[in-house]
Amino acid sequence: MATTTRNSAFRAGFLAGLPFLLIGVPFAVLFGVVATEAGLSITQTIGFSFLVIAGASQFTAIQLMTENAPVFIVLAAALAVNLRMAMYSASLQPHLGGATLPQRALAAYLNVDASYALGILKFEEKPDWPVTDKFLYFCGTMVLMFPLWVIGTWIGAAAGDALPEGLDLDFAMPIMFLALTAPMVKTLAHLGAAVTSIVGALLLSFLPSGVGILFAAIVAMAVGAEIERRRT
């Protein structure tokens, strides 16, 4: 019975992650094209996607590299963009904190925008799920997403010149974030945090890449927490 439940949790995660392939794969192809145009070899480009698995920070790093920015600036900017993963990890800790060390390490590696959003929504819906089921669901969301992210990068890097010049794949990123965040806006606190983050990101857009978004996220969390405190 336990095995059946675990298979069901993994399968549910697998099915939940399928729609995001329509967004993630084109985005990966776009990164492969941009990275090779910036001077990276195919091997370096694939290695970049395999090690980082974070499209926004990868594009940030590539943009700064094409501008001949110092290495420490490239690393700092990519880290700033990816600091949201620390917030994701803190949010997932009550659900996956009881997993084994290898399981937590794998979850940390696969912790991206899509897997986090799908995972936290399901965990809040199924708070009584055992840790093992939650971990399997989380991994299920990435079982295709991760390899296809790497394969899509390879396709873009290897066939970039063969792709039509008018092919515009920039749509993938905003659509993905809208699809991830819209289902999570369920209460007034969520709405307040969402509106604050949008306004804050626009007002702080003059800051270096990723920094304004980070500050906006911190303020948005504070606003959401305050609204929730006043309501309760």
C-alpha cells in the first residue's frame, strides 16, 4: 500500500510538470542560442545549464559576460538573481526538512521556480502527506523538466544558426512566471504581496540586474505578513 501511494505521488508530480515543458524547452533553446552567440562552446553551454538550472541567472551572467564585466560582477549578479531560491528553500523546509540528507541535497539541486511552485501548492493541499511522498512528488515535477532543459540547451547551441531568424522565444519567461504565480494568489495577503512585488520591481528597476527584484520580494513578504497578521 505504501509503495502504491508513493508511486501515485511521483506520478502526480510528473503530470503536474508536463505543461511547463511547453515553456521550459523553448526557453532552454533560446539560452543555447544566446550562450553560443556570446562565445561559449557547446560543451560550456550545456555544462552551464546542467550545473546552474536557473534560466534567469544564466541569462544575466551571459549578458554581463558579453559586456566584458569582471568575473566577480558576473558571479555576484547571478547570485543576486538566484537568492530567491533561498526563500524557496525556507518555505519548503517544513515539508522536506525531515527527508534524508541525500534527498534534501537532490531537492535543493532540483529546486527551481516550477518545481517549487508546484511543490508548495501540493504540500499545502496535502499537509498530511508523509515526507517521502512529498519528496517523490517534488522529484516527479522535474523528471522530464530537468533533462529536457539540458537537451533544449544543446539543441539551441548546436542548431542556433539553423533556427529561423524571426523566431522569437522571449515569450516563454513571462508566461511561465504568470502560470506559476497566478494559482498561488488565494488570499488578500497573497494579493497584497503580489501587487507590492510588481510595484517594487518596477520602481527599483534602475538597480543592477536582480537586486531590485530581491528587494521588492523582501518588501512584498513583509507586506503580506502584515496583512495576514492584521486579519488574524
